[in-house]
Amino acid sequence: MGGLLHRAGRDITFLVRPARAEILRDRGLTIVEPDAEWTIVPNVVAVDEIDRPFDAILVAVKAYALAEVIDDIAGAVGSTTMLLPGLNGMAHIDQLRARFGDERVLGGAVLVSTTLDGEGRVVHFNASRGGLVYGEFSNRHSPASDELDATLQGAGFDAERSDDIEQAMWDKWVGLAALGATGCLMRATSGEIAAVPGGAEVSCAILDECVAVATAAGFTPSASVVKRSSEMLANPSLQRTTSLYRDLEDGRPVEGEQIIGDLVARARQFNVSVPLLALTATSLAIAQRRRDEVGC
């Protein structure tokens, strides 16, 4: 989305760590889509080069890196800066609010299927460029968020301002956790799971657990959201995965605690039974501990 905003002529700067800044300045940022490949040379500032606040910051990192990133971006946050995070789950909102204040933090849900390949290129897995849903909490419309909304519109991806952003974030969390848990628990794509006897039933049981937690929290997903997820999970011709599954398979750090573990913790607060999610969270925690022990 940063690449698309740059290509659309928006005033955008990539805030990155020094090693990444050197790569972007030397080679640019390449976006690989199913039917096209293009490269931009973006404006770049490394975290040790920040010398002014920015109007808005789109926080786009893995959730387990947020604590460090909060310190990195502090110098770019001014009295009117808006922070739009695209992280998974909900715990990051409290972390950002604790550091920068409630009024600075928007809610956001990024709906894309991408990865960084070995060359540092952004690779899309499907034809859709995806979208970004965002909004202020408590249905506020401040002048700063109005300006951010205008900047995001017409840049080549779906940009939707929501008056119920917390519900939108829970909707994404439910679908992501269901797909991620099924893949990580059974080490397979959604289609591979649905193609074997009992596979779709297990996947949909995990989805039911996710829906139950969201409902207990006061954010019941709509019937259309649940139907879309259940139909995808039960379709043997769709080979869907999540970054949670791909990172696990590739031996990289995973967002298990933020996507699955936090959902299980909330289920316990509400006395909701989620045995399949709890099993997945335990499995992911074991995998993460093994990586930590060998220094990965």
C-alpha cells in the first residue's frame, strides 16, 4: 500500500531500520503482482534519522515487534500525528494508546495476502490488491483523520473509512484466527484440510470457537462474515493460508500469541470453551520456544 500511495503521487515516506533503508535507496521497492511487476524509488528515512513529526504514521509491522517499533517511531509522533496500525488482533491498540494517548490512535484492518520474498520484494498471492479499513474509535471524525482519509482514497487499493472500526477489526480477527489456527494445527492449506474426511468439520468448529469469543466480547460477526469464512474453509479447491502458517512452515517467528493466544486469553475471561484454539496456541508457543532456544 505504501508503494501504491507513492505511485499515486501521495507525499509518503518509508520509515524503516537502517539496513532496510540502505536496500530501498539502492534498489528501490519492487512489487510483484500476478500479472505485473513494478519498482518505485521511495522517500526513505531510517529510524536514526528522524528529525520531525509526521502527519500520520501507518504502523505496518509484525505484532511481536511492536514494543521495539513504538520506541523507534516516537520521534516522528507530534501533537497532531495520527497513528493507523494495520496489525493483527487487538492487543496492539492498548500498547499504542498507553504510549501516545487515545486520541492519536485509529483502528485499522489490512486485508491483503502478501509476503516478502528472499530478495525483499513484496509478492501478492492473488489478483486483488486488497484493502484497508480504518476509522477513529467512538465514531469520531477529526480534521486530522479527514485529511488522512482523503490521502488514502484513489491510490489503487480499496480504502474504506468505518464508523464501527472495532467491529471491523474483530471481523478480520475471527476470520484470520480461524484460517490460521486450522493451517497451523493441521499443517496444511485450507483446501487440503477440506479435501479429507472430517477436515471441513474441524475447520468450521475452530471458526465457531472464534465467533463465540467475539460474541462474548460484544462484537458478534455478521452472518455474511461467518458465511464467507465457513464457505472458504469448506472448499477443497481453495488453497488458502495465512502469514501465521507460512511463517511457521518457514521457521520464522510467528504471531501466535497475538492472533491465537490473546483470543484464548479472552475466552478464559468470558468463560468460553475453546479447546481447539487452546491446542493451537500451545503448539505455537512450543514452536516459538524452540526457535528462541536456538536463537532464531
